[in-house]
Amino acid sequence: MRVGDAAGLSLVDRVRQGAAPATALAERATDRVLPVRPSLAPLLPWGGLRRGSTVAVEGSASLLFALLAEASEAGAWCAVVGLPALGAVAAAEAGVATERLALVPFPGPDVAAVAAALMDGMDVVVLGGTARLSAADGRRLAARARQRGAVLVPYGAWQGADLELSCTEGRWHGLGAGHGHLRSREVTVRARGRGAASRPRSARMLLPAAAGESAAGSTGTGTGTATTPLHRVPAQRAKAG
Amino acid sequence: MAAAPRDVPVRTIAVWCPDWPVVAAAAAEGLPPHVPVAVVADNRVIACSAVARADGVRRGLRRREAQSRCPGLVVLPADPDRDARWFEPVVVAVESLAPGVEIVRPGVVVVPARGPVRYFGGDEAVAERLVDHVAGQAGTECQVGIADGVFAAVLAARRGVVVPAGGTPGFLGPLDIGELDLPGEAEGGRAAPTRAHPGGTATATGSGGAHPRSGGAHPRSGGAHLGSGRAHPGGTSGSGRADLVDLLRRLGLRTLGAFAALPTRDVVSRFPADGALAHRLARGLDPRPPSARRPPPELTVEVEPDPPVDRVDAAAFAARSLAERLHEVLTHHGLACTRLGIEAETAHGEQLARTWRHEGALTAADISDRVRWQLEGWLTGRTGDRPTAEVTRLRLVPEEVVEHAGLQLGLWGGLGESGERAHRALTRVQGMLGPEAVLTPVLGGGRGPAEQVRLVPWRDERAPALDPAAPWPGRLPAPAPATVLPEPLAAEVRDESGEPVGVTGRHAVTAPPHLVVVRGKSREVRAWAGPWPVDERWWDGDAARRRARFQVVVEGETALLLVLEGGRWWVEAIYD
């Protein structure tokens, strides 16, 4: 049955090349796209995590958690391979359902085989230690994700990702000179990729958001120091049409 | 083996060991019988010994209260594995007198009565022989009951009575409706229910509704049922039966007889599937509808563990994967297993076999538990026939199956299906790397970002390491750091004049931190806060730890969690 999915997916892919915004809704309707937070949705050409795609995240574990949170909350199963430094408390605060989160912190020498096996059953597979993988392994894993309808999320540099997300221009709030505590960080999340995502996009948001906001899954007006969303460049939303 | 199931139940002997969790726990701990013992799960007494009971300890009491009633009480944690392990000698003892033993749960076995009764010349004679033999061989007290059908036989065993053939409806009639719930309690974690007095009547049973079977009572339910999606909705155990009993009670049906008097048609049309099953039980009929059938042989699953299983932990892993395969096969056929044969073959060609019975449908986790218990029972071998070599072949034979609509997957492949798929993939990775390689985080109490997380192997019990409800002074406010270093990184923190920053005994900073040096790279501090002092285990000289945590934001807007301990600074986590 999976083979049939793969065929359907490639068809959807071809359609998507032509009209990205129009297909976004259709794909979501057929459960081909896992939901993401409203603040992140405009950055993703499909308005969410499209099954079969490779979305690389660089430099910020908070961004990684924010990306997974909505899908995880909605019932998706996530696996994290090769990231022993994962802050599970932060993941839970961001909204990742820990009971559907599996960790393989030390996957041994054959990371690719472990990740491939996980993609058979998990909806999202996060892959750390990407520097140790060869380019060929990377291509094979991306193909596997496409075939299995999983979302591959390399955490680190990755060649040929459908989309790369990174954080810049961070600014922490809440901490003073000897008083206060870290509350939230304002960052610019940049997205660039191939195909429908080739046009770079960016958005300013809170990562991590102040306590209380993350639970709601949105980055609405903040408590205290900062308010979000600040502004988005360019303002392009999937639901515009 | 038992006669084929018919509408008229088979005359059955039940052997019941009272207070089994206590007996097993006391045996495992080597406690003498005069010591009062209670087994506790979720801080509530689930079973206690007769000595403890004489002092006023009862099921359902809080641990503290039980201890106050009986100061010398030895409190032991509940452990279904231990209960099952120590039960094997009893099974062997019963089996040596009467063939065809089926284990209902640790503490209760049933055996068809026809053969032994004829051989020993009468119901009472068999009962007497069994009690003597179990006491002699296994060193355990037991009570025997004989009646038509497993349900009635187990109830008879609790009262130590022999119900004459055909007298079962009359025996069941006056019993409290709560009895419907108790014998169904086949889940391992809810250990065998014990009664204030074995001969007690409806008054003691009345507590059936109040005993601690709240959601969390099953210590394994969290992890164990995760992968199997939802619990079987049409199943008989669990809160479904408790709800049914509660409903019947509110309807004014206080005895089994009153429930049995309802017309079957009305019961079937007004209650869920389990209600119809309970109705059959109350009427003294065989619980399974006559359609229960002998399964075709292709449902049998088999595995040759490589390497051969000789240790209990390896057995558990083999049990789990095999149980899942069986469950998958059965689900595929729309069937559920009510009697499970577990067979093993050792390197020396020994054949071991044991049958487990379950009133409802066995879920994947149920099957896995039973296989694990049985293997542990054999491998830890407290009986004479401990296998002389490791287990080389393991076979699960569903000896009796029923149609089971409750296990159908959702029409659109909902969470249940994706959960099963995810679970299969994770199990496969566990097979590749070992069970401890695939973990899932369980959040609990604690102060540091690492302390709050306990990583448990996939499908193990999801219990936090530290009490999440307790107050944890010195815990940092949210948000938590997204990257927690597995090994803290040594650091230096200096003030403006280049002197190291420290913390006084009164938790005051000697000077505001100005520079943080990590791996030879120094960065200026833009903002900081702290200390969050942590005084752990100050009452214990060796384990005591004094630490102070700081949050700093350094150049490049990198936020770090620093910890100062014994004059040395460490980077514990990064907010990235």
C-alpha cells in the first residue's frame, strides 16, 4: 500500500511545481501535510510539513521543537536519532508530546540504517550528527522518506534538502544585569529551499516563547517584555486564496 | 486437555491461593509467616497477610495508615513478574495431580474436574488431595472450589466450597453483583484480589467498587499499552467491567441472581458486548458464546531465538516480539485469543508447555506479559523440572479464539494504526541496537534540566524518577534549555578585573560576571541572573551537593546555563 502512496505523492509533487499555494490546501485535506504552528506555516511552501519531504533545521533546537510541536500534538510519531543533547523538558514545553517521542541517542555506526528503519513507521524522523553521513547516504535517506511518506528533519547541514530553516538575529528577553530570568527569544527564522521553496522567506518570532504561550501552540501577544508576531517578510499566507 | 467448549460449562476445579501477591513477596524476601506483610501499589495496600489483617490492615488503605494500624508491617512493592515467577511451583504441584492446568492469573489455576474426580473418587476427595499436595510440594496454602464453569469455580474456591453439579446458578444467585468485576481482574498489575475473610460473603465483596482500580492502578499501563494503540474496547477487564457493575448496582440489581433473571434479549440490546458476556457468567453459563472455536493451526507463531534465551531479560525481549506477531496474526483474522498455549523447547530437547486462560480478549501487552511471566517461571526454576539448557524455540499457540470486533482498526486508519506502525518500527530498531537503545523521555520532578528527565526504554513503564508533584526549590523557571549537554563543559567566569567569580555561603555573588571562557574562547556577558542555589541532600554527608545555577547571555546572544560547584564552573545547558 505504501508503494501506491509513493506514486500518488510524485503526482502531487508534479502538480505542486506549478501552483504551490493552490495545492497547499488540497494536500492538507488529503493528510499529506503535517500541521505546524501558525507562526511557522508561512515559511513552509506547503503550509506545514509535507510528508516525504526533507526539511533541514540548523543551529537551534528550539526551532526544531517548534517545528515538531503542532504535528506531535496532533498525533504524529516523532523519532530523534543521534542527538544525545536533546532537552526533553524544553521539547515538552514547546508542545511536543513526549509519549509519542522516541529517542535513539546513540545509533551506533550505521546511522542511516537506523533512520531508514524508523522511517517505516514514524511520521517525523529527526537526524542528528549529519556531518558523519556521506552524501550518498543522505540521498538514500531522502528517497526513503519520499517513498515512506515520512518527514526527514536533518538537524545540521544537509545537502539537497527541500527546505532549510535557520535562526538568526536572536535577542533574549527577560534577563537583566543580575536580575530576572530568561523568558523568550526573538529570532528571525529564515527558510530557503528548492522548487516551490526557492524563494527565500523569513519571519520574526519568539523561540522559545515565554511560558504559557507555548502551551497554546501560538506566539500571540507575549506577556511582559515582547510581543509577537512582530512582522513577517514577505507577508504571504497559504490561506490568502 | 479441556473438553471442547459448549453452552453448558465444563465442571471445573479452581485452586486459589489467598493473598497471593503477599505470599509471593514474602517468599521472595524470605520473610517468616508471622511477620505482617502488605503489598502496596500506588501508595495503596492491594494485598496483606492474615497477620496484618488481624491488626486492621485492609485493602485500599493508604500505606501510612496501614503502617499506623500495624507498626511492624513490612511493606513491599507490587510486582506482577514476581507473583508469576513464584507461582510456577504451585502450577506444577496441581498439574502432577490433575492434567490440563490453565493459569487464570498468578494465584489462580483451573483444571477440568471430570478426570480427577473420577480417579480420586469424589469432589471432596479431590479438593482434599489438592490442598494437601500443593501445601506439601509448593509449601503454599490454597483453597479449592469445584463448580460448573471457570467463573463459578473461582468464586467457589474463594469460599472453599464444592458446588454440586447443576447447582451453579443457585450458588451464584445470592452473590453480590460486584463479583462480576473481581474475577475478571486478570491484569497482572492488579494483583489477585483478596478478601477480608476467605469465607466472607457479600459484605466483604461490597468493597469491590471502591478498591483501587483507578486509571493508574496498573503500573505498566502507560508504556505497555502505548504501542498497542487503544485497549480493547470490547474486552472484559479494566474499568469497563467496573462501570458495568456500578451501573447494575444503580439499577437496583444487587445480586448475580437479579442480573441473571433479566431476559437475555434485553441485556444484549441494552448493554455493550461485555454486558452480554457478564450476563452469561451470572447465569452460570460458559462465558464464551458457543461460537468460540478451535483455531486453525496457521495461527501459531514460533520463533527460534538467536542466541538461545537463558536470561530473564532476554526472555522478556523475545516474549515481546513474539507476542506482537501473534497479536498481529490474530487481528488480521479479526480474532482474539482467550486461551493461550506457551510452548518452549530447550537445546537438550526438553518440551515445556503451559496454558494461560483469560476471560476476555488478550491484548498484545497481555500476551507479552504472560509469555514473559511463563519464561521467567521456567528459567528461574524453583521447581524440580527447571530446563537444563537454554530455550531454543518458543511457540505461542492460541488454543481458543473468539471473533473480536473490538480490535478492528479505525476506518480511516486513525491513531491506532499509526501507533502500531510506529511501534513496529521502534521494535525493529530495538532488535537492531538492543532494547536500551530506543528511549522515550518521561518528565518528572527535580531541579536541573537533566534531572527532570528520565529516559526509559521503549515500552517500559513510564514512571518518572522523581516526584513531579513535590516542590523543587531552586528549580529554574521556564523555558527550559533546548540543548542539555550530556557531559557538562568546563568553563571560567571572571569579573571585570579578571578575578574568578564565586558565590558566598549566603548565596551572594562575589562580583558581577563579566567574561565567560569556554574552551579557551572568552565572551563578554551581556546579561545574567542568579544564583539559583541548590542544596541537595544536605542531611546526607556523602550524597550532599551544593550548587548554584546562573543564566547568562553572552556575546552573540547565546544564552547559557552555568553551574558552579565546589569553586568550578560548568556549562550545563545551552538555550538555543
